[in-house]
Amino acid sequence: MSGARRRYFRWHQATGLCVAAFVLVIAVTGVLLSFRDQLGKSPPPRVEPVETKVALEVIVQAAVDAGDGSRATDLALPGKPDAPYVVWLDDDDESVVYLDGAGRVVEVRSTKGGLTRVLFKLHTGEIIGLPGELLSVATGLGLCVLTYTGVAMILSRRRRRAA
């Protein structure tokens, strides 16, 4: 093994050992989150289609008003005529507000402590606060190092064979 390839291999091995467990947690929770609708979560409520829909600003404001006044963090548009708008609030209950196209609140759910919320917090590292989030960033950077060193080893091997 050439000196460069050996050096890349050591970096690749050390980085892989350092980030393996974290990559596994992020990967498994990511897969589970991708299939979160099949994890026993109750389906969203159905709404009656409306002829005239209100502006998104009205939908978001109605959701904020339905909660404790905390800001909205996300919005999902309905994919079907009988599907609701979904607005996530940044409150202590981690509320999800379902609204119809006229801006009427259909249901408010608290997701704090729910399986999907716990999986998301594990996935992002948020479950242990800032140190966890920094660890998640470091894991992503570790994957970049693994990619770089893996490609560098392949190129080094090809150059050696071509020579």
C-alpha cells in the first residue's frame, strides 16, 4: 500500500470508528421518520372541501390564534380536497393545528412526547440540546471525510495500477 493510500486509509478508519454509532442512529431514525405514517400515528382529520380558499397568511394566523400565540414553524399544504392544512407551532406542547381551506380550526394535537417527536429529536441530536446538535453536525462532517478519503483511496489505487 502506498504512503498516500495508507494515510487515507488511517483517516478513513479513524473517522469511521468515531462516527459509526452516530451515523447508525441518524440512519435508523431517518428511515423510521420516512415511514412515520405507518407507526401508529392517528391519521389527520378529514375536512369538507370549500369553494373559496383563504390566503395562506390567514391559515397560519388562525393556527397561531388557536394556540398560545407561539409562532408557526412549518406548514403543510393539503394533497387532496378532503385533506387539511397542517401548521406546526413552536409552543411547549409542540402543537399541530389542522385547518380547512376556509381557515377554520378542525383539530389541535399536542405532539410533545409522541414517538415521531422523540425520533425527530434523536435524529437531529436535539434530544440532548446543543451538544447533541453539534454532534449531529460533526457526524455529517465525518461522513464528508469518509467520502473524501474513500474516493482518494480509490483514485490512488487506480493511479498505481495505471502506472
